[in-house]
Amino acid sequence: MGPSNMTAAVHGTELPPKTTERSDAPIELTGYRKWLCDNLMLLVTLSGVMLGVILGLSLRPLHLHEDSIMLISYPGELFMRVLKLMILPLVISSLIAGSASLNAKMNGKIALRTLFYFASTSLFNAALGIALVLLIHPGNPDLHSADDHASDRRAVKLLDSLLDLGRNVFPDNLFQASIQQAHTVYLPKPSVVHSPNETVTNDTAAALLHGVEAQRQLPELEEVVLVRDVQYRSGTNTLGIVFFCLVFGTVLGTIGQKGQVVVDFFAAVFEVIMKMVTCVMWLTPVGISSVIAGKILSVDNLSLVMAQLVWFIITVAIGVVIYQFIVMQFIYFVFVRRNPFKFYAGLIEAMLTAFATASTAAALPLTFRCMNEKLRIDPRITRFVLPIGCNINMDGTALFIAVASIFIAQMSGMVLGFGELLTVLLTSTAASMSSASVPSAALVLLLVVLTAIDAPVQDVTLLFAVDWFVDRIRTTNNMLGDCYAAAVVEELSRKELMALDAAAVNYQDLPAGTPNGLHVGLLEGQTELESPGKCQLNDAVVVDMNAVMNNVNLQQEQSNRRV
């Protein structure tokens, strides 16, 4: 017989039998190894950012040819294309699966809370930007170029921006919305020549628009009449897709088991996309370093541009720092009652990706990963809030537009009164919520605000030299605003979410009881709809409300003790 059941004696002491340690047993890491394993992706992302800055600054003295710069930027271009490739299926699957998991009433409450939070924070950021730019006064009239001509002014109106927002929210073709978005342009009005049946475009007026042969124009043709025309430009109409998916998912959740296979399909698509994101993020050091290095190398005179607009950059950076480290943390602590900086630390990985790509949409896959896996925010909330916030919550953009518009007015020597400042506040907020989540979209929206206060539109070109850097700073505000909104909305919706959880348990008819420990039994021959102590909601969900409220109050007491 084998010796496995025998014990050995050493100096009169019995020892346990010798066993062989299982090779497949998981080894629990401790100390710095555990920290390194938990934050490996963060270190990888940070190394990519640092490598890109060092590489870009080191290669600038070599004055590389534009072909060499293109080759350096090429891996980053591929990295960006792969990230953007996953945006559309990620948004569609997350919104449909998230909204279908909630009932219609719950979707409405979450949507109202989310939109109110987004509008409030955007308005606050615009007010913060106005206060900082008036206090610091970065606009120097010496930066204003005398060679700029007012003939470059373009008709850009807030009304057109808002109407285009409505056209994109309600697309007439869902497939076209995946590749094109509507926008308003102003074209020269066609003129009628002597022949009554012949209408041609006025070449003289077109030449005047481009500043060619302006001195030889006839006096009666110097005023060019422009008319509106709604056209389509390339780019995904994410707003229209978001609206359709919200409505589709909400209706899908009302048909019960008949639509469950569709919900499961989109939930599986979401999981597949997140698995693909995990694989792609291991390419971060190469992709992000390539993007940043290529952008630094492509700026013609980096030191001169930074020296000229340093106070503008400082003003925007101060606003971003104040909002991120003071305002956001205060909001999180007031509503959630937990350590806000621990929540902030869990988002550093996604924030670095947003900084490197200058796009909230490109960082959306990694934002989902941080919120769901690291911070444990309810997936029903993140799938609902993050895609919406990616398109309409532009806190950093509202701050930037307010600062930039008054900065340009200060360069031109304009003195803005209370009415003009109020116009900047409201138009910056409205324009930011219609901004696209793509790089440098704020420069286009800046024209709307400048037109509203009658400031020189042509001076926007001065900001193109530094927008590549400022855009990355404000994008972190946009991304973090979405995440903090999801955390606040989850806390405000906690009772409704627990009611839905209880409804799901009751629907599955568990014999032992519910998660709150209260036994729910049925009499012989009695159905759930006939059982006592339940109330039937409007959305045909049966909930033991007493049990739900007891569970909610118990969890809140435990949370208060932890705080």
C-alpha cells in the first residue's frame, strides 16, 4: 500500500502527510506585484505618451522631410483607425442592450437626469471660462495681424447650428447616417441672365468670395447674396444613431421574452467588441507615441507659437485643472459620498488615451473598460450614459469656446458688455452640446460664437497653431465629464435599479426567496400576479416594493457607515 496515509515522526512530533501542490492552483499576488498587475495597462499607456513626447522633441532639430514625418505618424494613424472602427458597433450594441434592460419609465428618468447634468456642467464650464479670461486677460492686440481681411468672414449662425442638430438627431436614412451628417452651407444665389430660360452661376460673385479680381468688380456686384443650402458631409452622424438606438432599445424592452433573443445578440456584440478593445490596447505604446510624435514634428515653429499664445494656453489649462480637481471631485463627493480621487485614479488610463487621440469617441472603448471593470459602475448606466455623453457632453469644449471667443475679442480691442458676455455664455453652451466628438471640432463652433458677438472671424486661424495641444487638454474634461455623470446618475437611480433587480428575481420565480433575504412564497395554484403584497407597475413589472425599500435602506446605512 502507498505511504500517503501514513504520518512521519521527527523527534517525536507527527508531521502531516507529504502532498503534491496542484500546479494549476492560482497564485495570489501581493505587494508591488499585485499593484503592477492591476495597473499594467495604465503603465503601458503612460509609457506611450512619454515616448511620443520624447521622440517628437528629440527629432525636431533634424528637420525631417514631410515623408519621414508621415511614416512616423503612420502607426498612430492605423491605431486611430482601428479605435474608430469599433465606435459604431460599440455605440449601437451598448445603447440597445442598455436601454432594453431598463423599462420605459426608467429610461426616461435616467435620460432626464443625464441631460440635466450635462447641460448644467456645460453652462458652468462656459461661465468658468468667461471668468478666467476676463481675470487673466490673455488677449494681446499685438498678435492681431493687420493683413487679415474681413472678406474671409463667413455667415455662421447659431440658428443654423441648432437646426443642423435637429436634422442630425432625426435622420431620414439610417444607413446614410452611418457615413454622412447634415450641415448648412451658404452658397452664392444664382443670377438670371437675359434669356428667361437660362440660369447660370454668377462667376463674378464667386471670384469676389475667393478674393480674386476684387478691384475689377462692378459696384452693383460687390454685395454677394448668399442663400442657405442643406448638404451632407462625410462623417458618422452619431447623434442620429444614438437617438434611433435609444428608441429601438426602449421599445424592445417592452415586448418581453419575444425580444430577448435580440437583446442577447446585442449584449454578445458588446462583449465581443470589448474583448477586441483589450487586444488593441496592447498596441498603445506604439500607436499613441506615433500620434504624439507626428503631431509635434508637424508644427512648423513650435517655440514661437507657444511663446505667442502661452497665456491663452495657460488660461484654458487653469480652467481644466480647476474643473477636474475641484469642481468634479466636489460634485462626486456630494452625490456619491465616496472618495472622489480614488474614482479619478481609476480613469487615468482612459484619460491618457483621450489626451493622446484628442477624441472622446476614440477613447470610448477604453472608457467602458475602466468604468465597468475597474470602477464597477452599473453596466446598465454606463451603456446608457457614456454613448450619449460622448456626443453632447462637451464640458472642455464649452470652456474653450468661451475663452477663445473673448480672447479674439480682446486681441481686436473690443470691449464686451454684460449683454455680449451673456451671449457668449449661452452660445458657448449651446454650441458645445452640438459639437462632434472628433478632433478640432470646436474651432468650427467657435465661428458661431464670434458671429453672435460680431468679433473678427478671420482671427480664428491664429488658434490653429496651438489647437492640436489645447484640444487634447479639453478632451480630458469631456471624457471625465461623461464618467462622473455616469457615477452621479447611478447613485441617483439606485432605488430604481434595485427595484428592477427585484422585479427580475420575481419574474424568474426563485423558490428560495429574493436577494434581500425575504421569503416570497406562492400558494398552491397561485401565480405571481395573484400573490399578496405586490403591486403591479405600469410597465407590467411585478415588484415586492416593501422588500425593495428595506434592501435599499439597509444598503444606504451600510454605505454611510463606510464613509
